[in-house]
Amino acid sequence: MSKCLSRTVLGAAVLSLVTLGLPALANPAAAEPAAQHAKTERAVTDVVPVPVEAKADSRANFRLSPATVIRTDREGRQVGEYLASLLRPATGYRLPVVSGHRGGGPAISLETGHAGGRVGTEGYQLKVSSSGVTLKANTDEGLFSGVQTLRQLFPSAIDAKSVQHRSWVVSGGTVLDYPRFGYRGAMLDVARHFFTPSQVKLYIDQIAQYKINTLHLHLSDDQGWRIEIKSWPKLATIGGKTAVGGGAGGYYTQEQYKDLVRYAASRHITIVPEIDMPGHTNAAQHSYAELNCDGVAVPPRTDTEVGYSSLCINKDITYKFVDDVLRELSAITPGKYINIGGDEAHATTPEDYQTFAKKVQPIVSKYGKKITGWHDIAKTAPPTSAIPQYWGTTDTDANVAAAAQRGNKILMSPANKAYLDMKYHPQTPLGLDWAGLIEVKDGYDWDPSTYLKGVTEKNIAGVEAPLWSETLVTSDNIEFMAFPRLPGYAEMGWSPKTSRTWDAYRLRLAKQSPRWVQQGIDFYRSTQVDWK
């Protein structure tokens, strides 16, 4: 039917209703408020992490409709399908993902290449206009980052799991964005308490929406061993049985681990596995007697004490064990890094610690990987490709500063600022307080480039927010301790230092809460933020 004929028929229908004394149909052009006048929940200037450049324009709001398509090139196809999977449940729209310029209707267009050198490999340019959405990046990684920003411009109801009968207006404007640091991490301790693959995948999805690109999995500790090692099977079958408090343990088969790696990669997140050594090894030494200097297996431990265990530094079997574990783990880990722990080795003498490091660090290189570890490894003068992770609570550490001067990049995770398992306040029902209390402002209102003497912007690999699980058992527990603090660390790693202020951030953070409610995230409602 032509537009002219449609108007004629509609006009006749309205006249007939009036003649019959019935109320006239509303003007179809006014049946829904114009997208340009619709109130939106978040503008491009409200995004977390805050973009490098953003300009809001309410006159450029875009309305998603049943006719909208998602256009991609070949490189962006997977990101396009991911975006469609996010938008379809709540809208009920088909949102077909089409190639190139096919389909002449309203579109969300994802384009790779020609986004400009300024945005690099992870950045993007986004334009939302009344006629459509255009997202440009140099790589699919950059497109994925841009999609996370685009998601925040929709109403929070877009995260509903069932169809919501409403309009879907996307906030108009432009964004140019790219990250401050290349490493933006979260750590999940699956050793103190075991979390299933489904629980880890849920956390992956939650952190991905804030442009976190690394998940550090703490796979072994005194209380449990969580990864199958086929040449040492009892590590999992015996060492994996225990957990803090005597609860059920568990472990990942290598196939489950590889599936987690693939799932994370689909969210542009790299998994860095950690095998802690030479301390934090009680689960391994309980599983295999020969890993103890006296050849006697130690009893299992389900308490939360630290610093009492150590591999036997002078036994050859220790290094066969380490070699086998690193060989198998490297083979199923496509990322560049393996974390070898190194913290709280109080039962290892300083001389033995150095001996152990000199023997183990070359094994990591032997299997084509680079070293990360807790900042304690800095005292061993590791290769400059190694990344020590600072977890201290003071602003001075001579060994870390010396490593930075030698050329090592430092990953910043000061425990009194970045540890997600620290309580918010004394009455917080979960978490610990040995490093201090970390309210939302405490976790946000510091900067990695000025925290540690001798470590400046050029020396920093990035920021990571570790979440230890001594007191955490469920996904709700994880969420309560991670949110609302995690987005602040994500912003610290992504956004320019000069763009971050607490007063502005707390307003933007408040506007994230309707999204978390819709997603079912059990977050802590800090009194420092005026939640929406």
C-alpha cells in the first residue's frame, strides 16, 4: 500500500469513528513520543568507564524498532551476533545480522578499519543519530569495547530476560574512546572456595561490560587444587576435595578449563592462570608425599592461615612437578602469561626462595610463556618481560621500584585500595579487614601512577582487582563484594587520569544501578552514592 493510499484509508477510518460518536484514533505520528524528545536513563557522558571524549545530543536519539538490522563486515560478524544476542530477549525483535550494505532500513552498523590511529586496537568511535548507530574500530576487540558503551545508552530494561513491551530509545551523541592501560584485570580465587564453570562464566559476563580484559584465576592454594594435571592426577582428585571451612571442593577438568578460556575469549578477556608456589602449596603436598622434604604427606587444611607451607626446594622431584604442571597448563592456555604466585612464602628461607626462582622462571619461558606473579618475585630480579603484581599496603617497596627501573612493568593491586574481599565497613557480613576497610570512594579515589614511589605511569602494566574467597561461597557473595567497586577499578584502568573525579563518578555510578537490578546483581548499596 502506498504512503498516500495509507493516509487516505486512515483518514477515512478516523472520519467514520467520529461520525459514529466514537473517540478518534490518535495521530499515528504521535502514537509514540519522538525519540528526540524521549527521556533517556544515561547519556554518552554518563558511561562507565568515562570515555576519552563524549558529546551528548538528545536531538540525535535513535529508536530501535522491529525493522532495525545489525550491519557488520566479516571481521565484526562475531561482535554483531553478540550484540544481537543481548538485544533480542528484551525487545523480541529479530535484529538480523547482515553483511555490508544489505538492507536499507534503520541499522546499527559495526565497521572495522579506518577508525583512526588514535583509538589503537582496543578503542572505537561511536555515533548515535536519529537515523542509526555507527560504531567504528580498527579491530573486533575495539568493536567489542564500543558495544559495551552502546549497551549503557539503552534503557536498563534491555537486560531483561523476557520481552518488555516498551520503546527502546538509544541516547544520541558521539564518543571517541581508547584505554589508558593495556591490562585491566579482575582476579577470582577459586581455590579457597570452588566456583563452577557456570559461576565463572557469569562473572566473566559481568566484568566484560566494564571493559575488563583479563581474568586472573587463582587455581591452587593450601585449601584446594582446582585444575586437572594429567601427569599428577591426585592433585585434582585428592587436592581438589577440600575447601575453607570443610565445604565441598571441586576442580576443573582440562576440557572445562579450555571451555572457560574459549568463553572468556568470546568476551575479549584473556585468562591468566595462577599456580602459587613455593608457598601456598599444602593441597599439593597433601596429595603427593614426595613433594615434602620428609616424604610424608601433610594433612589437609581448611582454615585460613597463611605462610606455613613450602615445596621442598632441594629435591629434584619438586622441579619435575613444577615442569609438568607448567607444561600442561601452558598447553591449554593461549594467553601470553602464567602466574607463578610467589607471595607469603614465609616457610621458605630467603636463600631457598632465590634458588627456587632461578630454577622455575626458565621453565615458564621453556613453554613459551611470560611470568606474572605477586610483587614478592621482584626480589629475584626476574626477566624484564615479567610483571610483578603489587599487593602491598604501603607506598614504598624498594624491590618493586628497582624492578620498574630495570624495565619490568608493574601491575597495581594495593590490598588496602584494590582488594575486593576487604569489607566496606566493620559490619559488612562478608569479607576480611586485614588490609583495611574499603568503601566505594576509598577504592576509587587514588591513582596507580602516584601510589607507589618509583613507579610512574610509564612503569605500569595496568590495574587488577583481586577477589579472595575465604568468606565467599555463592555468586551472590561474589557480586556483593565486587559491585559497586569493580567498575571503579575498570575506570581506573581505562579512562584518562584527568577525567576521573569522585564527585562526577558517584553520579555516573548511581545510574548503573538500574542495570544491575535488571541483571540480578546483588550489589552493596553504599551510602556514599545516591542510588537511582
